[in-house]
Amino acid sequence: MFLWIIQRDLLLAMRRRSDVLTTLFFFVIVVSLFPLGVGPEMAMLRIMAPGVVWVAALLASMLSLGRMFASDHLDGTLEQMLLSPQSLPLLVLGKALAHWLVTGVPLVLMAPVLGIQYDLPGDALLVLTASLLLGTPVLSLIGAIGAALTLGLRGGGVLVSLLVLPLYIPVLIFGAGAVEASTAGLGAGAHMSLLGAFLLASLVLAPWTAALSLRISME
Amino acid sequence: MPTLEGNQLECVRGDRRLFRDVNFSLEAGGLMQVQGPNGSGKTSLLRMLCGLAAPAHGEIRWNGTEIRTLGSDYYGAMSYLGHLGGVKDDLTAIENLRISSALGGVEIDERKAHDALQHMGLGGRELLPAKVLSQGQRRRVTLARLLVCGTVLWILDEPLTALDTTAVKLMQGLMEQHLEHGGMIVMTTHQEIEIAALTTQRLQLA
């Protein structure tokens, strides 16, 4: 069932490619505009790079949160999910994972290419990609809670950012911090461990919380 | 023998009380038609019966146990078709049916989905995306789920809207067959329809 839901969401994303591309284009454009706006000062760009890439990834991931449950809510599929004999947290986990595959993975793959614009050295690019790989699933999982809580509300988009952003900030700090630490020669190990811990904690807690929120929103 | 009971159900929306003291008991082979004017709380009652909403007061029991404590055991025995059909525009009729029945706990193969859609009069349109289907055809895709789900209790909210007379006849036959085999149906409809059942009760909401 878990695989069914992922497969379905990927199929829907394939049929509606524009939604996926919007997120990716947003990410690419924001990251590419910074060097143009700030100027070609190599040293400064190298310092800025992790922060800019991470902030852009965070905003891009948030951009698509509203859609995670909204279309299922509108056409009644969400009611079926709530009334399914399958476990709801597992279904939510499937949806969050599909969201990550559709919005997170393209960002992770794109990040090293964009990092070159900032003249990041090879090992920093590697750390950046790895930190995004660990961090973006956390964004999707935490985002699922926000999306579930604001389901069907007017102005839900603003509310979801207010709810979710404070929870995103630790991921941002340690994600960008990992790259900075590695360029400073301190090693990214500690930051990466923390990101891994965030991922494990959100894998366990977020689907369960989001499932509860969905039941409340649908009542 | 499965039973569904409602005791002193009360529904409050905002500061308005839609109904109170609703009691009923439904047994195998029984049909309950919920009637009442628009806004009298028919859909709210049905959403309570399937566990989507909690009653302000009272309890709903399935085989003697409160449905909220039963959870997935109850969901596995019940199919709810609401106003919204749960049909995805971007998926074909077959994909829609297979996914919605998998959600209902029954995984079916392409062949079986094909047969069910054929039976619902959608032969030849199984591979069209749902967005090009008419309202009535989308409804038939939703109803096809009942053919494959194998659940005892059907909770149907206006199942006949947008259907043509042939489809209404088809549904009538389907429901009678379900009741004959010991199934139970709770439904709302504004259309005049006679369904032969072991016991038929009408629940009038003011």
C-alpha cells in the first residue's frame, strides 16, 4: 500500500510536470541570481554559497507544500485515505516520501551544478549535496504536518510558512553549517550527524503527527 | 450477524443543532434511507456513521463496539461514497479504480478492474483520463468500487446524482443483490427509488 501511494503520486506528478518544474526553476533562478546581484567577488561568493543554496532549497520545498494534500482533499481521495483500513501514518509517510522524490531529489541533483557558479571546491560541493540529501527529506516530512494542519483553510499558504519555518531553521543552520565547517577544515561530521538525527526523528514523529492533524482538519 | 446501531446521536454545526436523539439499529440485509430537506444534516450523519466526524453526543456501535475504538477493523468492513467521488482527473478510469480499491484494502489486477468498469457501462473508456469523462461517467467510476470492495456495510451519500436511468437501474440491481447476500446499506437520495430489502427503514431528519 505504501508503494501504491508513492507510485500514484509519482504518476500524478508525471502527468502534471509543470508543478514539479516550477519548484526546480524557482530553486535554479534564486540561486543563479545571487552571483549576478552581488558581483563576481570569488571569496565572498564562496562564503555565501552554502547559505544561499540552503535558503533557496528551503523556500522551494515550502512552495510546493500546499499541494501535498490539497488536491486529494478537493476531489475526495483524502476521505478515502482516512477511511482506509491501512495505517494512516504509513500513507502519510508515503505521500511525504513522494513529495521528496518529486521536489527534493531534483534540488539535490541540481545543487552541485549550481555550486560551481559560486566557485565551491570539489569536497565542499560533495558536502553540500550530502547535506541536502539528508536535509530535504526532513523538510518534506515536517512540511507534511504543516500542510495537514492548514488543510482547507483560507490563507493556508501564509499560515503553513509561519507554522513550518521555525521547525525548518535548525535544518537550515546545520545544513549550511556542514559546508562551512568542511571548508574551514573542521570536518562536517558533527553537522551531518545532527542532520541524520533530525531525519530519523522526523521519520518517526512526523507521519504520526501529520496523520492526527489530518483527522482533525477533516472533522 | 453484523449490526450497526446509533444511540441518541446529536449533531452540532457551529452554534446550530442540526439533529438530536437520532436512534436506529440496522441488521444484515437491512436498508436505511436517510431523508430530509437540504441542510438537515444527512451528510453530517453519514460522515459520523463512517467515522470521519465525531457526534456531539451519543455513540455509534458496530457489532456492539464503538466504531472509534474499532478503527481499521471497522474501516475494512465499510465503504463510504461521499459527494466527492475521489476520482483523480489526471488518472485513467482503471488507475482510479485500482488505487481507490487498494486504499480500501483490496488490491485488484487490471483484468478485474476492467471487468468492473465494463459492468458499470464504461467499456471502451477505461483508458481515458477521468477529466474527459462526463459527470455521470465519473460517478460510475466511483460506484465501480462497490463491485470489487467486498465490504458488508455501504454508506452512500447521494449515489444516484448525475446518473442516467439505465445506470440508476443498474445501481438498484447492485444494491438489491448486496442486500440479498446479507449486506447493509445506509443511503441518502432525493430520487424516488424502490429497493427490495429484507428490512427497509426510513430515518427522517427534521
